[in-house]
Amino acid sequence: MNTPATTSTGTRATRVLGAAALVCLAWLVAFALFLSPEDEVQGDAVRIMYVHVPSAWLAYLAFFVTAIGSAAYLWKRTRSLTWDRIAGASAEIGVLFTGLALVTGSLWGRITWGYFWTWDARLTSTALMFLLYVGYLAFRRTEPNPEVRAKRAAWLGVFSVVVVPIVHNSVNWWRTLHQEPTLLRRDPEIDGIMLFSLFVGVVAFTLVYAWLLLHRQRLLVLEDASAAHGLEDAIAERNAEGALPADGTAVAR
Amino acid sequence: MLRSAALVAGKDLRVELRSRVTTNQVLPFALLVLLLFAFALDPDRGTLRSATAGLLWVAVLLSLVLGVQRSAGLEAADGARDALRLSGLDPAGVFLGKAGALAAQLLVLEAVLGIGVVVLYDADPRASGVALFVVTCLVTTVGLAATGTLYGALAAGLESRDTLLPLLLLPVVAPVLIGATRATEAALGTGGAATSEGWPWVGLLGVFALAYTALGLVAHGSLMEEA
């Protein structure tokens, strides 16, 4: 009886959203792999960009939403566990896509530059940001009490978003003062169809983000409910089965 | 607020004077780290000397983690945290006090490590860089103490705080490592760096210190409420 009314995280809205995301992803595959041309210099490696750039965009979007959720939780008038769950769910997706951006970037680097990693300012600060939010997620897992967790995690979310620009600037400054960019950046006119494919990628990934966020947020509601009532329900069920009567009469019988 | 800060800082420093945890454990640990770097980097090739600034501050950061654990641990034992909340002291003052006590210990640590790198790594301080180095240490210490106190309060009372704290704290202080290392290199003249190259980095360290002191003043009270 304590279980929530619904055990599914899907609604009509998320189904429509999911379908739209799938269609856009299929569209992205078509454009990225088949319809867009290969690059004059980079060849087929340029196709990694259609995953890489949308991933990086999502990472920033997700961490921005985490910051909003954290601030909204801390502000007394909007304080609600929903904001906390949105912040947490968004950070999970952000870490996932930051990881994806780093991996795809490394693969692209291996093909184009010949090595996986370079101490480029953007790479370095992205790696730090990745670890920063891995820590945020680890932090969220340590406190079982939702209220305590929400408040501290909200502060951590705010601290993290304050430090991101400082990290970004310091790393930028560090690399530019100490080493000229190893690679001359060519700025070729980006092909129209390439740009369009990139745009499709950003739209598709944003839809995937929204879909994941909604489901994950609802799953967190269920998780909290299950943590709060799980034990009571289990005991009630066992008692109902007659296996563990509280007064021990079953043994006498 | 300042009176509260002085009381809390006095208490933390008095505990340290009596228990000698920093002097007997954290300081030797920091010196040990200096030795380990020498084992990792061949001392004969001049690598140590050219990397002195960075190694010095890495040793400080590693010791910072221990210092923060100690500082936050003081409140965890014997219900000291509840007592602190009951005492009616200004939460912002409590933050300043704890950060101040931590900063005082860090400054001692940095002085010892500074002598350590001169002796062990053959670092060659020059007269023109002394002012830059001293200011760098002061500003860096403020930033590190504020950040450390804040994250120590954040992780306080959590079951896995000892393993969690380094993961949370070290990425945040990465800009401090960059800034302090560059400023110290300028002070030492590593790689022919001019002293004047160091001051912009002190500016970065100052921004960091201000940002985290401000965050601490605002957030610490709220973080102390639930433990």
C-alpha cells in the first residue's frame, strides 16, 4: 500500500519524446555516415565530429541544468526534492556524455594527430570537469537520507559550477603561456551539409538528453520511495504470508 | 563574527599544540613525499631542480588533504559538531576560524617544505623572488584553507569521507596548483623565467581565494546544520 501508484517511468509525453529522439538519431546516422561528404584533409575521421560535438554540447547543457537544479533547491521558495533529483539525474547524463566526448575526441586525435591525448587546454579542462562531476556523483551516493543528501549535494553543485570557469581559464592560460598550439588550426569553410549534419546531431542528442533526464528523474523518485518503504513493505508481506508471525503463534499451532 | 573566528581558531590550534598530529604526522608525511619524488625522478639529471616548484605544491596539496581530514575530524569526535552548533557562535565566524587554524598549519608546512626543497632539490632562491614567493604562499594558503574547510564540512559525517574528500577536493584546487607552480617558478627563475611573470598568477590565486572564502562564509552555516 505504500508503493507508489505507478511503477513505470513512461508517460505519453516521454513516449512521444523517445520516438522523436529515435527518428532524429536515425536521421543523424543517415547524414553523418552516408549523406555528408568526407573531409578533404581528415577523410572519414571527420564523421566522429557528428558524435563528438553534440556530446560536448550535452555535457555543458547537463552541468548547467545541474547548477540550476542545485540553486533552485537551495532557494527556500523553490526547495523541493524534484530539483535535487533533476540536478542528480542531469549530472549523471553529463558525466556520461563528457566521457563520450573525451573518448571520441581521443579516437579522432589518434587518427588525425597520431596520439590519443595532448595537453591541449580544452582537453585538459574537460578532463578536470569530468572528474569534478564524477566526484559529485560519488558524493550523492554516500548519504542515504534524501533531505541531507539533497542539501549538501546542492551546495556541491553550486561550488562545482563556480570552479568550472576558474579551471577553464587557468588551464587555458597555462597552456597558452607555455606552449604554442602544436597544430595550426585550419579554418576551412565548413561544408553546408556537414554543418547541417552537425545540427541534426545536436538536436538528436538534446532530445535523448531530455528523454533520459525525465526517466532518470522518475526512477529516482521510485528509488527513494523504495528505500523509504521497502523494508516495511517486505516485513508486511512476510507477515501476511504467515511465515513470520509477530507473536509466534504459528509455532504453537 | 571575528570574535567567533578567533575562538574557534584558538581552539583548533590549542588541540593541535596538545595532540601534535600535524607536527608529528602531516609534516613528516610531506617530507616523505619530497623523498618519493626524488626516487621517481632521477636526482642527478636536474629534473628535480627544474620541477621543484610543481613538486613543492603537489606535496602541499597532498598534505592539505590530511590536514582537512584532521580539521574536520576534530568536529566529528565526541559530538563536538553539535556542541559547536549549540555554542551560538556565528557560523561564518566558525568557518573563518577553522580556515584560519588550517591556514596557520599550512604556512608552517610550506615553510618547512620550502627549506626542504632548497636542501634536497638544490633549489636556488634568488633575492628578487623572495617577495613574490612569500605573497604566493600567503594567497595560496588562504585559497587552500578556505576550500579545504568548505569541502571538509561537506564531507563531514559521511561514512566514506576519507576516500571521498581527495576526489572532491583535488580537482577543485587544480587551478591553485597551476597558479602557485607558475608563480613559484617565476620566483625561483626556473627556465629563465622573470620575476614579473609571476604576479599575474598571484592574481589568479587571489581570485580563487576570494571566491572560495565568499562561498565558505555563505555556505558553511547551512552545511553545519545537518550532520
